[in-house]
Amino acid sequence: MYYRTILLLLCCSMGLPASVQQPQTPAETGIAKAEAQIARRPDYYPYYNALAMAYARRARESSDVQYYAKAEETLKRSFAIAPDNFEGLKVETWLLLGRHEFAKARELAVALNKKMPDDVTVYGYLVDSNVELGNYGDAVKAAQWMLNLRPGNIAGLTRAAYLRELHGQIPGAIRAMQAAYDATPYQEFEDRAWVLTQIAHLHLVAGDLDKAEMFANGALGLFPGYHYALGALAQVRVAEKRYAEAVDLLERRYAEAPHAENLYELAHALDLAGRHEEAAAAYAGFEKKAVAESALADNANRELILYYTDIAHRPADALRLAEREIERRHDVFTIDCYAWALAANGEYSRAAAEIEKAVSLGCKSPVILEHARQITMKVSTPKA
């Protein structure tokens, strides 16, 4: 299977067709199938669960959060027929994760795990929620249970890969993602594109730009215009200092997925490309969008904190927002933003204590490592 992956990637790089483009995405096929089943038997609640999950998956494919609302409405119909049915509650947990309501998702996943302690999917939700809340030990245990219960399962492999990445084990993360790709059914081209995008990201973190580009292009060959892959390839172009190409890719991604965090990355690329007036306009648009959603669970607060510290030079606003966000989640990336906001306000000792929490896990994020370097320099520099 590894060599089939390489062949596919080579075809993409040569401009050859890697696969026949499907008339529908996997999620669209799932939606159509569930709707047909409901039409035949509208009183059978599992069909509503299937439709809700297909909508949730379509949200990932398209980056259109309106599909989450459709999933929620569909799930209500399931519960109207069979209140609190187990599979429906699993879908609800997935939706909570999609809305970034991580504490609620963990609470529900724990309850479901007690009811059905051998359900692999529920363990996956325990991994996801605990990672976002910073409970990395619990996340690792849940991921191990996934692989113990069903060795080699795709969901377990991708989660194990992410945990390895967070702990700085990049080669192991790549191996796990490659195994997940090899196990993914051929017709699930969005899943395969997603996994290839993650492999591209891992090679970028490892500093192998050629492989990062190859895998990102492979994802785009499977799923043309895939917003995640466009972002991954843009990061490669930024690393290569090919800023004009990065801007083009990020503009295409923002057209597909017009989220605040994507606009922030586009503004940064515009600035790097020397298009400063356009960058300023993009940053202003980002701030407006990010502030509007800052009180929501699904927000761009981490990017907004960085904007306030590095671009707008409003450290007090950055710290206020960081203090609010750190109350909600304790993952290494949020801790990093909190530490950076503390440093921007001259609180270097507190910043050093916080950034140490992020670094001690082993994460190789270039942003975290650079922030740690600068904070350490501030702490170690004698006062005049």
C-alpha cells in the first residue's frame, strides 16, 4: 500500500489523473442514502443518526458549519423516536467536539464509556476532548484502549499519530498516519485526502519540504480544492519564501472556508509578500470576524491573541482574552498563547512558567519553540 501511495503522489506531481473524480463526496453520498432510507421508513431512529453523522462529516469536507445545525435538527428527530439512544448520543458527542464544547463532550463521552466500555468510537471522543482540555495522560490511555480493542483501526491510528506529534515523536507520528492511510478504503477519498494532509504537515514540522509538498499535492489530487490541503501547501510555500504562491493558495482556501483563522493566515502571507495595504485590510477584517465570535466556543481566540500581541500591539487586550480562553481549555497551543500574552505585558516569570508547560510535553511546533526561546531570553537577561 505504501508504494501505491507514492505512485498516486507521483501521478499528481506529473499532472496525471490520480483518480476518477466522483460525482458526489462520501458525505454527500451518505446524506443521500440516509434521506432515502428515512423516506422509506420515517419511524426508524438509526436512519436519523446516520443522516446527522453524514451532515457532520459534510461539515468537515466543506468547512461549512451550517451542516452542524442540520445535524443537530436531525438528531432531535432521532431522540423524539428513541430518547437518549446510545448511537444518537455518540453523534451528539461528535457535534459537541465540532462546536469546540470540549468539556461537555468529555462529560458525555465519559458517561457513554461507562455504559459501553468496549466502544472504540467513544474512546476516540475521550481522546479528542482530553487533548483539547490538556489532559494528555488520559488522552494517551484512551488512544491505547482504542488500539487494544481493535488493533490497527483507522481512528485509533490517526489519534495515536496526533498524540505522538504533540509529544515530539514525529517519525512515529508519520508511521502511524501512513498506516491509517493504507487502511482507509479506496472510495473514502476525503478521508484519504485528510490523512495525506496530516502527513504533509508532519513532514513540514520535520523540515522536509519536498515530502510535505508531495503529500499536500497528493491530497489535492484526491480532493481538488480541499481546504485543508490548500493550507498545508501554503505553509510549505511560506517556508520556501514563495510568498506570492502562498497568498494564492490561501486566497483559494479562504474562498472555500471563510473562517476568521484562515483570514488571519492570509493576512500574514500578504504581509510577507510585501502587499502591506492588502494585509492591513485583511487583518482588520480578521479582527472584526474574530471579535464577533470570541464569546463562542468555536472561535479564533488564539489567532486573535497573537494578533493583539504581534500586530496590533495591544497587550492588555491580548492578556484579557488569553485569561478567558485558558479557563476553557489547557492544550499546549492555548498555553503558548497565554504565555505569549503574559510576556507582552512584561510578566516574564509567569510567562516562563507557562511556556515550560507547553515545551515539557515535547511538542515541536516552531511557534511554541520560538516563543519559548524569546521568553527565556527575557527572563535570563539581567535588568539594567
